[in-house]
Amino acid sequence: MKILVLGGDGFCGWPTALRLSARGHDVTIADNLSRRAIDKELGCESLTPIAEIPERLSAWHSVTGKSIRFVHLDIAQDYDGLLDLILEEVPAALVHFAEQRSAPYSMKSSRHKRYTVDNNINATNNVLAAVVESGLDVHIVHLGTMGVYGYKTPGLTIPEGYLSATLTDDSGASVKTEILYPTNPGSIYHMTKSQDQLLFAYYAKNDGLRITDLHQGIVWGTQTAETTLDDRLINRFDYDGDYGTVLNRFLVQAAVGHPLTVHGSGGQTRAFIHLQDSVRCIELAVSNPPKRHSRVAIFNQMTETHRVVDLATMISTMTGAEIRHVKNPRNEADTNELTVANLGLRSLGLVPTTLDAALLREITEIAQRFASRCDPAKIPCVSLWTTDAAGNCTAPVGAKLAAA
Ligand code: NAD
Ligand code: USQ
């Protein structure tokens, strides 16, 4: 199958492009390399030394004999370039990763808020409009986020996108319906993903497009079977206060002797998925398109939930690292319950890889191998959600929650 991977130079996009190519698909990556530019803006780098795109692609060819094409394209700004690419490639599927994906980065300043909204919403609308204008039947697979639901769900399992509701009509009679689960984003970034949902619902209804939206949890891990084939294929590993995600950050912190930075009490419960399962889910989604003129297929792409403090305790027990509860720079509930339905992808064949010591050790080994590339000054989370959050977000605070 011919597949376009938009944002294929990124943390999830690169291993996905390799997996799809390894499975025999004809893959073209389009990326504007904005993530590499943001590294320069922030003065930090992936912990792992990622090769430049030409080196990545020639390594893939020399190791496997397979070719992946690369197009340097800003899909949010260059609509005509995107439309031409779709018309030229005639892809059966397009996987859309190409958005600014850090919540802290999206909250740094009004410039960062505006960039995130402008980039993400234009990117998604351009993809949808270009597929319609092309007249082609292209299945769009988008990476959304669990964060569109918010994390407040006492007593309710979060369904896969749609909520069954009973409304009362004007005569007082009950009417059963299904609605998009009400969004409750916790950052400007998460808000753009909520807007994406509406764009998808609209274009599916109006133009009959085939769309799959994968509401993904926090991705942990860094390597997949394909990225380990050669050092030049190594994947990105973010650890800094803006792009590093919590579990990967804790593993790097442990490797470099930095205390594990738990925000507040650490009672925040979040959904997680290992990178190799993320790649597998995308493969499954690509192979199982919804019918034309059906509603958007929404899957919760996650395999387990954990409290932040429990992850810190697990890693501390494994490595001896100190746990430090720091003031939370975010505006988020200190504690929440989270139960999530994920039968959709499991019924398509996903066998979840859950958090286990062997996998954590494997990532710790990578973190140790590249520890000398870590700049400890880039570890603290200094992006504040509100001016009320101002204060020292690196100093210890008193509030603690017992580990489970
Ligand atoms: P990433 O920042 O590593 O990769 C995104 C890629 O898209 C980068 O290579 C970037 O250069 C490119 N890009 C951004 N804007 C673009 C534009 N306008 N035109 C062309 N290319 C553009 O992010 P990631 O971690 O790989 O995430 C990929 C997707 O998965 C994102 O949409 C993100 O919201 C979603 N997601 C990620 C996680 C996670 O934990 N990493 C979890 C849930 C959902
Ligand atoms: N946290 C800490 N200590 C840290 C870093 C984070 O306690 O050093 C806490 C945060 O306060 C938050 C939780 O850990 O409560 C998760 O933070 P995160 O940075 O790991 O994840 P988040 O900002 O939610 O974003 C990541 C990805 C994003 C994706 C999202 C999925 O960057 O692209 O959409 O995970 S989800 O969280 O399910 O919405």
C-alpha cells in the first residue's frame, strides 16, 4: 500500500515509517523538520544522537534494501505543496503526526500558544481539505490524545470517542443518542486536538472521508525492532522540561543521578503505551479503514494507567534514585482516577506490552549509554500554566502521597 507519513521525522513518526516500510508498504515521509528547529530554540537535543534525514534514509536502504522517500514540506503553511504531493503519490492511506505535540511548549508564552494553534489546526484542516480537493479515496489516520477527554472521570470508564447519552425532549420523553465525548483539554496543545476532533467529524459527515482518530496516551520507550537495526536509525529520546514525557524523563533522571521530579503529590493518573505498541496500533489502524460515509473511527490507543508517584516509586526502587516532589507548574488536578476502554485496538489484534522491569532496564541502559549528552540544566519544567504557578518548580514541596 502507498502510505504518506506526515511528521515522519518525529519520535512516533520515524519508527512508524520504518515499520510500515519493513512490512512492504511504499512509504513517503513529509516533514518540515520544525521539531529539530525547536530543539535549537530550546537549546537542547534528543538524548540519543539522531542522524540527519538523508543519513537516516540511506542507512535504512543499506540495512534493508528498502527505500523511503522524503519531502520537506510544511503542511500547515504550504497547502498547494500538500495537495500536489497527494495527487502525485495517490496514497491509499495517510498517517498524520505533523503537529506541535508538547503541552508545556504550547503554554510558554502567547507566541507559543499562537504557533501551536496556527500550526496544528491549519495542518489538520489542510490535510482534510486537500484530500477532498484531490478527489481521491485516502484513509486518514490521525494521532490524537487521551487528553481531549480530560482526566476527571470518577466512576466512569472513558469510552472510545462516543458517549451514549439519554436526553429529555420538549415533551418530556427520553431520547437516546450518541455524542462525541465532551472535551476538557488541559493545555493549548490538548485544545488543538479537541478542535481536530470537530474537523474530523465535519469532514466525515460532509465529504464521506474515511478517518481514524487514535486517542493516544503518553508514549514511553524509545526504540523499536527497526530503529535498533543500525545506530544511524536510532530514535529521538526527549528528556527536557518541555518535550520529555514523564516516564522517559524519570528513567533519564535516574541514569544521570538527578532526583525524580514528581509534580505536586504525584496523584495524577495518566494513560500510557509503549512505543512498539503505538507503532503496532497504527499498523492495525491503517489496515482497517472505516467505510466511506461512516462516522470517524475513534480508538483509545493506550494499554495501562498509572499514577505519577507510583511510576517514580517503581523507578526509585529499581535504581535507588531519590524522589523529589516539586511545585506543579501546570494547572491540573493533583489527584484523579482514570479508567479507559481500549477494546477497539485489542479486538483488531493488539496484544498490550505492559510496563515491566526488563523493558524499563532496556531504556535505562540507553539512558546510561548517552548520559553524557544530557544537560541537567534542561531537566526542570519551567513552562508555567498560569502566573499563579510562578515560584520555584525545582524546590521540594511538602505534599506527598503514599505510593500504592
Ligand atoms: P514529534 O514532535 O517528535 O514529531 C512531530 C513531527 O511533525 C516532527 O518531526 C515535526 O517536525 C513535524 N511537524 C510538525 N508540524 C509540522 C508541519 N506543519 N508540517 C510538517 N511537519 C510538521 O512528536 P511525536 O511525539 O512523534 O508525536 C506525534 C503525534 O502523536 C503528535 O500529533 C502528538 O500529538 C501525538 N501524540 C504523541 C504522544 C507522545 O507521548 N509522544 C502521545 C499522544 C499523542
Ligand atoms: N509530570 C511530573 N513530573 C515531570 C513531568 C511530568 O510529575 O517531570 C506530570 C505532569 O504534571 C502530568 C503528567 O506527569 O501530570 C504527564 O505529563 P507528560 O509531560 O508526561 O505528558 P503530557 O503533557 O500529558 O503530554 C504527553 C505528550 C502529548 C500527548 C499526551 C497524552 O507530550 O503529545 O498528547 O502525553 S495524554 O497525557 O494522555 O493526554
